[in-house]
Amino acid sequence: MKENFIRNIFYYKSFYLDFFGKLKPEVKKKFNWTLQLISTIDRVPEKYFKHITGSTGLFEVRVEVGSDIYRAFSFFDKGQLIIVVNGFQKKTQKTPKNEIELAEKLKKQYFDEKDK
């Protein structure tokens, strides 16, 4: 079955890929499935891809495997290009402030480099 991609995904630097490399195979599989879903369907359910309130346009890629919860931060560039920056395992109800701050910093870095 051929997938029709309506969005492209780009990994900025190695933050997400370093995180991804340490995950268990079943978690990697679910992240890949979720990213493919985000790339190929028009309206992505909030269960998998949600805007972070109070951020400068950050979204979280949401993955659950069993009772474990994982997140990866991303943002849009030029409409259909999604930039994935960093990921982490969520251990508390609230998303850690330092993870959001890191994602905001990486987003700024990405656009600063791009504008040069």
C-alpha cells in the first residue's frame, strides 16, 4: 500500500534521534507509526499530536506503550514541514518545564540557522 504524504518530517540535529536510539523496540515502532500517521492523514487526532498551550507554536507527538508515556516536541516550518526537536519519557502529569524550554530554544536555533 502506497502512502500519500501530506506532511514531511525533519529531525533537527540529533536530539530526537539520540532519544529514539535508546528506546525499546516496541516504543520505537509506536513512534514510527505515530509519525507516519501525522505525515499521512489530514486531521490528526489530539491523542497523537497536540499543540502545547502557552508555547510559540510547539506541538507534542504523543506516544503511549502500556503504562509508559513518551513525548517528542515539534513545530511547523512552511506549512507542511514538521521539525522534530527533542523527546523524553513523561513521568509526571505535567510536562516538565525544562523540556518545553529546550524545545523552544531548539526552535529558535533552527530558525536562526535557517535565516543565515
